[in-house]
Amino acid sequence: MKFKLPLGLLSLISVLAVNSCSKDEDSDLVISESAVITVENVIESKPLTQFGTFENSGSTPVLEPGESASFSFYAGKGQAISFAAMYANSNDLFFAPANPGIKLYQNNGDPVTGDVSSQIRLWDNGTRKNENPGPTVTHPGEAESPALNIAEIVVSVPASQLLKAEITHEGGTKFTLKLTNTSGGTANETPISPGVWTVSHSSGSTILKEDPIFSPGKPSANGLTDLAETGKTTPLTQYLTGITGPNSAFSPVLVVVYSGNENPIFKTGENDRGQGLKELSQQGNPDILAAFLKTKPGVKQVYVLKDPSTNVLKPRINGNNGGKASQALSANKGDRIALVTMYAESNDWFAATTNNGVDGATRGDISSIMGLFDNGTLQSSFPGAHLGSEPAEAESQPVQQLANPNPFNTLPSLPQMIKVTIQ
């Protein structure tokens, strides 16, 4: 039969326990305390996973006829590359593929390689009255009043013959796009300005932002006018900075209460123990690890926390709260509490309490002791550009805490991605 002690009696017992311990260090009087642990995804969801700029590496940043610029990026299945650069011998024309960009994987899953110039189009930004394109065009030219919507435009030579685009697959999820000005000797010979490029997050085959740079049929926005009229990339990159970042869910969370001086889930410097952490870090499945831990000496309680509506903990989207899961647990002072959850936009990364977790009597926000780890069982890829259901190449490396910046990008600090409190 369970019952609650009166508050006064509980306080008296606590005082007696403290006094007893001060007189007799061998006293084994312990008061078990209940608490609630809450884990919340606090990532501010962003639609783009990457963006950057490109320019001629020669004496000037402009691509003159015959000159090229290349840039590398990462993309998983379902993602596409988009870019934009000014047709310099015009008032406000720019090169870009049609939205959502150039798809990077074929329907059978093979990466796209080779010449993709046929997907390049020429667009009118709609903010300047068009003169006949050529070296005598007046800049900036007469303004359109009111401004027109962005629309595809056709000149005497197709855009695909003025700017050549070639994709190289570098292995894994890494690609390189080479852009070459091939307008020389044509009726539409032109320099081409520096440009911007973007890769959007995807959910399965759905690209989260199909119009990262421009929207045909709508007015120019977000700094594109500066690029289309003057070739300046800075205003547009400032906008893209604000919509680029992580968009990851966290898997169901495994929480363990245990005794001892070692975290029973993992230890950095050791390879995966084959006890279920691999399945959690690769697939987000905590069940195998939970079942094993329940058989391990020193483990007192094992819990799996799931968001009540979605199971996984989704990021914050459009100002709404992210996924959240809570669990009542019982732990004594001297017990340890540890937790682990998969960083879903990765091959085998997981967030976990560092070192030996926290004391069972700890209360408050413990997010600062969380770390991001690489399980070492699959080759890492750019977070947000992994292959999804297709596993990456297997490897066998020790578990290591990831530095930030990691080898691919810079993520927010862990407290900006996952919040853990014990109350």
C-alpha cells in the first residue's frame, strides 16, 4: 500500500537523516524522490540546408566568355540545386534553372552527372524596362513602374547555349557544379555576374522550399533585384542566411536510471557495443537498446519517451512548439540519470548526456550537459543531406563527441536544439 507522509514528518525525517549521516557515515537511510524528466526539440526549423556564392577565381569575379566557376555542396535523394546569376549585358535579366532546381538523383536513385545545361533558363526580374541586350545597355536603365512579376524570357540564343552547367558526383552525398560562360561569339555574348546557390531540405521526395531564390509570376524579393540589376550578391545572401539551418527531428528518447561510475549506454573511444545503440543512432529505434539495458546489472529503470502525437520530436515550425515528451521517474541521490536520442538528419549521430549523466537528485535544466556524438557505424554525411532510407557505407570507428563546427557545417549549440529538464 502506498501513502504519503505528512509534510512535517517528512521534514523531520530529512533532518534526522542529515544528522545521522553527519554522525555515522555508514548510515544507509535513503529517501527515494520522484521527478519528471521532459525532453523538447527546440530547433527553429529552417527550409534550406545550405547556400553559398560563386564567382570567377581570376582577376575579376565576373565570368567572361570562356571562363568558369565551380562550387561543391551536399545533397541527398529528393534534393535539388538552385542558383542565380546576372546576364550582365542586360538591365535585369538573370540565369537560373526552373524551380525547384536541378534534381540530383535519378528515379532509380543513381546520382545525376554530366551536362545539365538544358535545365537553365533566362528570367526577367521585372524591375527595369528591357533594352536590347548587349554591351551598350544603360545601367541601371529605366525603372518599370509598377514593377512587373518575374517571368521567363527568350532571347535569340537559348540560355542553355550561353551558360553551360556540368555536375560531378564526388562520392557519398557530395557534388560539384561547374558553370562556364559559353556565350562568346554568339549574338548574345555577355559577361555573367557572381551568383548564389541553394539546397533545400526535403522530407522524402518533397522539397521544403521550392522557390528559395525567386518565384515566377510574383514580384522580385529578398535581395534578388540587386543581383539581377547589378550582380551584387550580398543582399540576397543576407536573406538566405536567415532561412538556412537545421530542420532535424529527434527520435524517441531512451532514459536510464542506474548506479555506478560508468554510463551503461556508451563510452567515447569505444566502438559500438552491439547492444542496440547502433539501431537507435541509425534508425531512431530505441527498443533493442532498452531491452538490453533492462538486463544489465546496476540498471534500475529504463524508459522510452515519445511525443504523444507524433512519437518523434519534431522541430519548431512556423513559430509552433517542437515535439515534447515527459516521463515520471524515481531516482535516489547517488543514482545516475542518462539519456540518448537520434539526431534524425544524420546517418548515425545521436544526442546524449555527456560523461556519467547526472545525479538522481538533480533538478532544473540540464541541457548544457548534452553532447552530439558520432556512433562510428556509418560514414557521416552533411546533416540534412543524408541518403535517408538508403544506408551510407558502413564503417567501424570509436564513438566520438562531435566538434562544432563539424567536418561539414556549423550547427547550433545543443541547448539551442534540445532542451532537457528534470522537475
